[in-house]
Amino acid sequence: MNKVALITGITGQDGAYLAELLLAKGYTVHGIKRRTSLFNTDRIDHLFQDPHISDGRFILHHGDMTDSSSLTHIIQKVQPDEIYNLAAQSHVAVSFEEPEYTANSDALGALRLLEAIRILGLERKTRFYQASTSELYGLVQEIPQRETTPFYPRSPYAVAKLYAYWITVNYREAYGIYACNGILFNHESPIRGETFVTRKITRGLARIKLGLQDKLYLGNLDAKRDWGHARDYVEMQWLMLQQAQPEDFVIATGTQYSVREFVTLAAAELGMQLSWHGDGVAEQGIDQNGRQVIAIDPRYFRPTEVETLLGDATKAREKLGWQAKTSFAELVKEMVSADLKAAEFDLKVLAHGHRAQRS
Ligand code: NDP
Ligand code: GDR
């Protein structure tokens, strides 16, 4: 019998990559999407449309992480072998503006799923994956960060995810549920949300290159991250649920770059040679023609910042044979190339007198 998976956050970046991976492995994939006034299934529409990919094995349900009744009903109906809890208000900066909602969906959401497993008597059947995050390390206590590094969360998002991390560990220990945390460092792709810094940069620079926009405004250029590719990381999410014993794993590339370095490389991909002038909020990125391309907007600084993250995924490599496949340079190249195509499309639409999408 084919396995049945339930993915929360199916319409998000990781949800889309994971659904594709599980369908390719023969799973029946159920996803939970929330009701929105506009379509929010852009990232997964191809899974419905191509019968060779899904063959009727891809099913969506309306639900919300803040609504236990919908979650419990769906789990009862689907009887999943595996639940991947990817749904979250996942934007760190937004969590300072919506701290209570972030706690409700990101912290209590995980509890609601685990309670549903328990209430429905599925403790021995259903395996549970929690999307934990390198943001737990926040004000870092050790470099690089590994499974044993102490946590010091620095945002309402990270504090909510800290609860979700520990409730996952607790339900594993208290009720014997196969539940584990993937502590994933930043991972990106051409379908990354447009307000996360990498996608904001590749999309913004591609549009500047084609004259669709003049300048890109950013915040802290000194922040350093360990950036990998989402496609590589969802493979690890699946692997973590296939082991004899549930354990928590750090997933990272082990390399680190600053936001400034990301911008410089992405610009170079587009033929723009940036030089940096001034500092703090006065810093500017200038191209080889003397045009200011990057400016700082203090709005994008966070009340408490995570300055540096660098992961050590030795445990994943040794126990699961996992290693990141995509290099930083390949990731940047792929994202820039996809956003250049999207900008070219917008330019054509404009040339025909229409309003470009999401400009
Ligand atoms: P996205 O923001 O792209 O996707 C989040 C998903 O959660 C979307 O499908 C969104 O729906 C859904 N969602 C948000 N709130 C609710 C809610 N209240 N009820 C139901 N669904 C909801 O995130 P990613 O795919 O990048 O990340 C997946 C998970 O991994 C998240 O939990 C994130 O916090 C975590 N994580 C991500 C990392 C990364 O670098 N990408 C690193 C470490 C952890 P909608 O489409 O309608 O908005
Ligand atoms: P992060 O990702 O907070 O690490 O959380 P994000 O891309 O938002 O920020 C990374 C770093 O870039 C700095 N930065 C900016 N960030 C944004 N969004 N916009 C800007 O204009 C900008 N300028 C500079 C930020 O200050 C920060 O230091 C992501 C999310 O996917 C989380 O859900 C996940 O848990 C972590 O990665 C691991």
C-alpha cells in the first residue's frame, strides 16, 4: 500500500517541493491550505494539472493552524502515515508586528496537530515532522551551530518556534510518538516568497536591469546566513521520518555569506559590477555606470537582529548520508535566471499596454 502524507503549508515554498518529492515516491499527498480571497496555489498548480505527476494522488483540504477542529477532522479523515508541519507565519520581521498571531499559528499550531494524533489514537501510526529553524539559535552561543548548541531566540517568530520545538520533543518522550525536528538553516529557491531577502534581491535586481525599477531598498547588509537550496532540504525532511528512531537534525550547508555578498554576486550575474560606499543607513551600492542601485531603508531593520548563522550538519551527513547538493553560486544563479525571465515577461506585458503583474 502506498504511504499517505499530510502536509501543512502545502502552498508555501517547502510545501511545493516536498509535495513534488513525495508524489514522485508514490505517496498519496494531502495538503492543508487556508482560505484566501485570491488564488494562493501558484506553486502547486502544476501538480494538479499534470496527471503524470499526481494521478489523482494529490488532494487539498481547507484548514487553518489556528483552528483545531479543522486540523483534527482532516487528520481523522486522512489517517496519515506521515505529517509534515510546514505551515507557519514564517516571516521574522512580520512576527514583531503580529506576535500573538505568530504564536498561535507557529507554536500552538504544532501542539494542535500533536494533540490530534493523540486524541485520534494515532500515536503508533502517524509520524510527525516539525519545521524547526536556525532562528532558535538567535544570539549565537557557539559557532558553528549544531544540535547541542543552546538556543537564544531573538524574535516572536523564533520564540514561537522554540515552543513548537520542545512540544515536539515532549510528545515524543511522553507518548512515544515518532516526532522529530528538522533544524533547518535558511533555504531559498526561485519560488521563495518575494519579501525574504534573497528573492527580494534577485527579483529587484532583475527588474532594475530591465528598467522596470530604479533602486532596491534593503536593511541590514551585514547579516550573515548559511543559505541552501529548498529542493535539497525537503529531501532531508522526508529522510528524517524514515529512520528506526526519531531524532532531531541540523540541516545546513556549512558555508556563510553576508547579505551584501549575496547582492554583489546576484548583481554580477546580471552584468552589474557593484561597489559599496558609505556605511550604516548611508551605505549605497553603485554600479559600474555610477548609478545607485542599492539604498538602505531603516524600516527593514529589526528590533533585535540575528547577526550570524552557520550550521554544522555533520550528524545528518553521518547518520542519514545527507549533504547539500547545490552551492551558493548555483543557488544565486538559478534564482537570478528565473527572476530575469519573470521580469522579461512583465516588460512584454507592459509593452502591450497592460499593467505588469505584482509590479
Ligand atoms: P512559506 O512562508 O513559504 O510557507 C508557509 C506556509 O504556511 C504557506 O503555505 C502558508 O499559506 C501557510 N500558513 C501560514 N499560516 C497558516 C495558517 N494559519 N494556517 C494554515 N496555513 C498557514 O515558508 P517556507 O516554505 O519557506 O517554510 C516552511 C516552514 O519551514 C515554515 O514553518 C518555516 O517557518 C520553516 N522554516 C523555513 C526556513 C526557510 O529558510 N525557508 C528555514 C527554517 C524553517 P499561504 O500560502 O496561504 O500564505
Ligand atoms: P530570516 O530571512 O529572517 O533569516 O528568516 P530573511 O530573508 O527575511 O532575512 C535574512 C537577513 O537579511 C536581512 N535583511 C533583510 N531581510 C528582509 N526580509 N528584507 C530586507 O530588505 C532585508 N535587508 C536585510 C535580515 O535583517 C536578516 O538578517 C528566514 C525565514 O524563512 C524563517 O522562516 C526561517 O526560520 C529562517 O529563515 C531560517
